[in-house]
Amino acid sequence: MEVLTPKNSKGKRAKPVASSSAIERGDKAPHEHNTSLEDFVQFRSRLNVEILNEGNLVINRFFALDTRTYEAGKLDVKTKELLGLVASLVLRCDDCVTYHLTRCAEERVTRPEIFECLSVGLVVGGSIVIPHLRRAVERWSSLERVAR
């Protein structure tokens, strides 16, 4: 299931090519809990384009580093996305959790694998993670519905 950004013929994520202003369009921020998965993907994509097109060396290098971090190496992509999901849950970043859940769906992670991963995040992060866990489960369920 491909729901984030298209990949080119070499399997790499497509690079942004145009600029836009989310503020002018009145987009909802994806961290608002009632945004749809589609709204999240569109918002993230548009803002990434805008940010990267500014040409700031440090920001562009960080984005590139982030992309390279999740490429297959000694660990496969699926494992790295699950690690990203745990870290995002512990850091209580709902946007990050949504991103990694989406990537996990693309990597064909199963529901039991997601729940095992979420359980690790809960143990590491403690009870303060529970509201984010609830939103993660809601988001995962919506990804499962999209996949059907």
C-alpha cells in the first residue's frame, strides 16, 4: 500500500519540485487529532516542498540524513520503521507516529507486530504515552481500512 509519496523507478522517494503556502490555503495542521490520513499526507507533502525549496543547507542536509537513515542497511526497512514508531511514540509526536504507521503499512507490518511495537513504546515512555497510543491505534485502524 503506497500512501505517502510516489517512488521513482529506482524505488527512491520523489523529490519535491514546487512551492506552496499552507497558511494561505488555510490547511489544517496534521497534529490536529481530527485530520484525515489524506489531509496529513497532503499537508506533509506540501510543507516539505516549501521547506526544501528554501534551499537552507542545514535543513536540506537533515532531511536527506533522515531519508537515508530509514534505507535498508544492516537492518531492513521494516525494522527501522518499527524503531521509528517506538521512538515517535515515546517522544509523543503524533505526526511522527502517523508517518511511521503509514510507512509500516507500506512495509506490510501486521497488526500484531504494530501492537508489540506499541507495547515497547508504552513501557519505555510510561503512562503519559497512553493518549498517543490511542491515537496510534485509531490511525492504524484507518490504514487497515484503506488497505482493504
